[in-house]
Amino acid sequence: MLIIVKSGPDTAEGRRGVKLARDMAGDLLLMQNAVYFAEKERLEGFCGSVYVLDEDEKLRGVTEIQKGIKTISYHEAVELMAEADKATGAF
């Protein structure tokens, strides 16, 4: 399952999306302000795959992301959503 999160870590929606991904052992696609989850230890111990959109990362000045997080393009994100057995989100 792929969970798409667009809200930042300072919002209830963003935290809810990440919690859902943790609880469902799903993967995360971080876009818009959710790219801030990729910084520091915000996703410490997350067991699924985490993807962050490169353009949103650049636009928000996120320069150091956690190890193991993959930066992808919009095209790759569309492919990821199409290949996922289930995709939900925009939290």
C-alpha cells in the first residue's frame, strides 16, 4: 500500500498520514510540505519505503534527507502510484 502525504509534520493531517503508513506497514510518498518529514529523525524506525518528490524538496530548501529515503521525479511518482496494489492519501 502506498500512502501519499502532502501536509507537513506540524499538522494533524501529516502526522495522521504517516501513522497510517506505519500502522499498515505501507510505503510513503512525500510531496509538497510533507517533504519536511524526510529531514532528521522524523521517520526514525519507519519500516516501509519512503519516496520524496525532487521538485518539492528543492522548492522547500530541504538539503539533507534521512538515509534510505529515495528522491524521485513526478514521472516516477506516477509510475509508483500506478504499480502500487493500493494507493491512498493526500493527507
